[in-house]
Amino acid sequence: MTSPFGPLFDDLVKLLAGQGPDAWFESATQLALSIARGSDGDPNPEPAERQRLESLAPLVARRIDALLKVAEPPTTEVVNRSGLTVAALAQWRPLLAPALAAGQLALPEDTSADPLAHMMAALSPLLLGLQLGSVAGHFSERAWSLAVLPLPRIDDRRLIAVNNVAAFANAWSLGRDEVAAFALAHEQIAALVLTRPGTGDALRALLLDSVREASAHQGDIIERLQGLLGEGTSDIGEVLAHPESLLEGLEGLADGPAADAINAATAALLALFDAVALEVTTALMGPQPALAEAYRRHRLLDARGEDAAAALFGVVTHGPHHEHAQAFVAAVSADHGLEAFDAFLRVDGLPSLAELDDPAAWYARVSTSPLA
């Protein structure tokens, strides 16, 4: 039976149905890189900026070693936006497996009985890939590194999008060395924590729970396209030309216990990364009140792409829980030092939402844990 939407869509369905299991990721990569390249073509870092990062990286690593008594991390790599985008896609792909399984539609055996269902089954992987690609491409527009999204990592590569770091320093009239040291410390401590098996296992469990709470949101994309197709073909060309329009407003997750748990954990991790980065930069360059304030405002006002990437995983990057997390890290650090946060490297070390408001209870729990 021929599709009621015409031969173009018959050909599209055949094409999509014949693609391999990785077609969705290939689509995601193509879209992400087209966005990341931007209007300036995504130039490589200037040699002076690259040298600045490379000269500061070992100094920052030694400071982190002194603070948290860890082995010096591998060399930090300098990349452009495309390099950061490719790395983000590689890191996020395995974490999205549960969401992909929840959102995948099975191809009907009898394609003639319901051509609309046949088309939707063929399009669903493409839509999921476009969602990831759009998010990853916009993420790298301003993000310095992967550290702004505290998710478990598959390897210990440290990457800095140095052009984004330099653009931030220029926009806020800050010293390049100070901002570079802060960005390096942020990425190095994040990579250290997020590659640990205990931390990774804890975050993966929280992410799996949040996907279960949010599975309806993947369905919302399919239902929106079904509605357009059911009404006729007048808007289909616009949708295909601008597929990201289907994703607007669908990134966030509903409130629930799983969302609370992942948000508490990631907020605490971000607060720790911020605290360590500021501590290291201060030790190397002196007090940095202007840098701290500029970074806070940047995260609030100029990080839309980063926020959308976080929302893809059910992580909310603003709100009271972040203020509570900052107070939590400050309180624990004041009472027990930054060394207390080695508990974050264990599977039972991340705080709950309630513990963000009760640092003493968290410390009592983790310090008496059988895993301590």
C-alpha cells in the first residue's frame, strides 16, 4: 500500500528502514558538527592560547594533587568546538541507551495496514538522533569542557575548548591566565571524580531511575510528529527543514524522587568542582572575586546550550538545590577540609536532596560507612 503522504515519504521510509542500527548516531553527529562549526567555521585555537593552557596544566594538576592527594592526571588536550562536540557525543552515547530503548518504536510487520505507524517507526530513531545532535552542537558553542555536565565518563581524557575560554575572558575583561587556570582546574577535578568506578556506578543508577520517570517525554516527540502527519502535509516540509522545532520544550523532566536524587548529586558535584577550581586558581594567582562572580553570572545568563544538554539527562542546572549544594560544600570544607569529599569517589558518597541541607548528617553517614 502506498503512503497517503506521497512518493517522497514512501522513499524516505524505505531509506530510513534500510539504515543500520547506528544511523541515529550518525545523524546526531552530522547535525551536531554542523551547529558546532557555526558562522566562523570553528577555527583552531591560536598558538598563544594553546601554549597558555599547556604551560598551566601541570601546575594546576600538582595543586589538585596537593589538595586531594590523588595521582597527577593525564595531559589536558586543547580542542576547538568540533572536538568538544565529538567528545561529548562519545561520552553521552552509552548513557542514553536506556532512553533510546524507551523511545524506540518497533517497525510494524504489516506496513500496508497502518502506513502512519510504519512512517513513525522509521522516523523515531532519526528523531532521537536529531535530539542528541542538536543538544550536543549547541552545548559546545560556549562550554569550556565536559565538566559543566557532571556525568560518568568512559575515559579520563581532559579536553578544553580554549577559544570558548578566551571568549569568556574577553567578555568579562578578565586575565587570560586566571581564567585558563580556573578552566583547567574545573576540567581536571571533574575528570578525576567522574572516571572513578564508585561515582560512575552511583550516577548511572540515578540516571536510569530518572529515565524511567521521563520516558513519556520521548513519546511526546513522536506524538507531536504524529499529530502533524495526521493533519496533512502542509507543515511537514518545515519540520524536515528545521527538525529541532520538534524538540522545543521537551528537554525537561517531570518532578519526582528520581529527579530530586540526580539533581542533588549533580549539584553537589558541580559545587565541588567550582570550589576546587577557585581554590587552585587562588593558590596560583591570588584571590579571584571578579572571576568567581563572572563565572556565576555566566552559568546563570549565558549557558543555554549547556543547560539544554543537562536537561537531556534530567539534570536541572539552576534553582534552590544549587544554592543549597554550594552551602553544603562550603560547610563541609570549613569543618573537615576538601579532603572529606573523597567520599564522592565511592558508590555511597553522593548526597541526597535532604542531606544538602544537613551536611553534618551526610558526613556522619559517609564517615561511618563500611566503604569508608
